[in-house]
Amino acid sequence: QVQVVESGGGLVQPGGSLRLSCAVSETASFTFRLAQLAWYRQVPGEQREFVARITRSGGTTYSESVKGRFTISRDNAEKRVYLQMDSLKPDDTAVYYCAREGSRTDWGQGTQVTVSS
């Protein structure tokens, strides 16, 4: 199984910034630089929501709610994907999940982000 581990969550005031990090392991059948990676988030009682995606070539896609505020990036040497979150709002409060997308999706354990004054 591909292992996915998120970190960097925490408490931040509205308008603040936070940077999430996700480490993705390699296996005999999985190479990080060829992977499509994404971030999702989920509020208790609600469906998991797509946030951002980055392809093997670096192309990015964002949900409309975070476009212009969040930036997804990847470091193939370190085998990590990042989510830089700026101008955070209370509605951004959620558990954020990193995912390796493909024929199957491998999920991380999630990291809590709380935006509150």
C-alpha cells in the first residue's frame, strides 16, 4: 500500500496563513514523480470536498472556493506535496486530507485546520 502522511495543521486567525505538507512513500509499483496528487477537506457531518490537484507535470486545479488563496505544489526530490493556504477564513476549518489519485485512491490520516479568532 502507498503510505500518505499529512502534517502542518493547527489553529490560525482569520486572514492568516498555514502550510500543509504531505509525504508519500514509493513502492515497487508507485513512483512519486509520476503521481497525480490532491488535497481534500471534510467538515463533520458533511461530504469530503475537493480542494486542489496537481498532475505529474505540475498542472494545477483548484476548487472555486479556494482559488486565488491556496497554492498546491510538489517537490519530487523530497517526495512531498504542499498546500499553502493564505487569507484563511472560518469556513476553511476542516480536516484536510492528502490523496494519491489513480486507479485507486490512497488517503492520508488527515490534519486538522481550525480558523478562528
